Amino acid sequence: MFRLKKFDFFLFLPAVFLLGLSLITIASVSAGSFQTHLVYILISLVFFLLFSLIDIEILLPLSPFIYVFCLVFLSLPLLVGTVTRGAVRWIPIAGFTIQPSEFVKPFLALFCAWFWRSNNFSGKRMGLFFFLFLPILILIFLQPDLGSTAVVFSLFLAASLSLKKISLRQILGLILGFSLILPLFWFFLKDYQRLRVIHFINPYADPLGEGYNLIQAKIAVGSGGFMGRGIGKGTQSHLAFLPERQTDFIFASLAEELGWLGCLAILGVYFFLFRRILKIAEIFQSENQAVFPFFILTLCLFCSLCFQTVVNIAMNIGLLPITGVTLPLISYGGSSLSSTMISLGIVQSLWIGQKTKDAMEIS
């Protein structure tokens, strides 16, 4: 109970606001999913509370076992997963459909913090770090889930670039190496993924096929105008012109009903939430080896959530090709909500732990 007294409501309240907005949006654009989504939110809140009360210092030494668990968990869709629209990303567990690539994100951040806990950078250790991350990326890519692959890769970059002993030359080398490898991924993409990239450049080349989703998303965003059509009055979503209106394109649904002003308010809440996470990360940014892993952990979680948010919104307004990246805390889906709330629970736990230590030192 003592830990609860140090609870950071500046972290929790923005998340609750976005969850509430998510519930209202789902009720508007996909009423049949409302009850299930409410259950998902309640489960995610339980995860948040659970991880808020867990001392992360206990979990960090278990990171090698957590890494092995992530490998096994990510292998399950390829072995016993259910096929949905040509992808094998989900596994049935206890009546629910779980997406492992979503669940592993906060636990991979824990592994990153454990691996670089000593802040001892070298080319050999960086090579080992990439070697350990590679099977994770491959397993997600094979499902295929290009969006989650990119999000998980952002964890790798966040952990690598947060090291104080890595030089600008080495950072540029990492970026250059990735830039040289990136074009090779084209040959491993599925046909529909290649078409998404091609029709991102010119969606009107196939307006009723591969370009349809992007065109309808743009129409939905544009039709919202400044003030929006109002909750429950979005034509693109309610007449089912907008595909995946409760998941991948929920931001377009929001833009149509709440308008530019509403979207600006939502972005403001996200900014406040992410700024708070960074503020907590700054507490651990010191030469003290005991707290440095917490800096990497918080920074990795920040980059993962921020990257996912930016990619989803950019996809909805036509600035990036369409990928299966959900909008954190708003999109429908139990795996995404739980993963996000576990991440925020870990950050909350770090905050509570630090405030508890400060209180003990003062007393």
C-alpha cells in the first residue's frame, strides 16, 4: 500500500482518458464490439495495476528467461496459429485470440535494459545484441507482420542509441548499415505488401483494389473538417466505406467525427503522456550503474509507444504505407491494449520505486 501512495496520476490519467475515448469510439463505429472491448479494457487495467506493483528490480535478472519465453511465444503462431486474411499472427488461448507480437514488446524492452545494464559498449557486444534480436525480428516478419517488426526494431534502435559510450560515428554506421540492408527486404515481402508500397505512391492506380483503404481513410479524415460531423454521425465509418474502422483506421474514424480540433486535442493528450514518460526516464539518466538499466527500459518503452502512434496516424493520413499497426490505447484489440498498459505499468512501477527510495532517504 505504501507504493500506491507514490502513484503517478500524470501518467495514469492521460491513459484512462484515451481508453475512455476508445470505448466511446468503438460504441459509435462498431457497436457490436463494445462489450468485448470493455472486457479488454478491464483486463488491460488489471495488467497495469499488477505491473505497477511489481518491483522491476526483481524482473530484470529474469530477462534471459523472458527472452527465451518471447522466442517460444512468437513461434506459436507459426505452429498452431489461426490464419486471418493470409496472416498467421494470432493463437487461441482460453477463449481469447492472442497476438504474441504485441505482448512481447514490453518484455523485450526489459531484455534490452538487462543486456545493456552495465553501459559497456563495444562492437562485439553490439554484434551479439543484434544477433539475439534477429530471430525475434524474423519470427514476427514471417507471420507476416511488417508493422510489428518495425515497432520491435525501434526497441533495438532505442536501446542502441541510448548508450552514452556510443559515438556519433558509430551511430551513423548503424544508420548507414540499416539503410543498405533495408532495400533487400523488398525481395522478402509478400505480393500484397509490395502492392501496398506501390499504391501508397499512387493509390488511384487501383482505387477499388489496393488503393481503396488509403483513399477511404483520406476521405474520412478530410470530411471531418474543423469541428467534425459529431459522435455517431461519421458517414465513412457507419456506411462501412472505411475498412478496419475500429482497429488500423480508428484515427480516421475519430477525425471524421471529431474533426481537426478533436484530433488536435487527442494529439495533445498523447504528447502529455509521452512527455511524462520521458520525464520519468530523465530521473534515471545518470552515471549510476544501478539505475542506468531503468533509463534504457523507460526510453525503449517510450520509443515503442511513440513510434507506433506516429506510424498509425501517418498511415491514416497517407504519409506512410498501410501496415497493421494499431493506435495505442484507442484501437480495438485486447493484445494491443494489454501490451500498452503493461508498458505503462512498468513505467509507473519505476516511478513508484524511485519515489519510495527518495522518501526513505529523507526519513
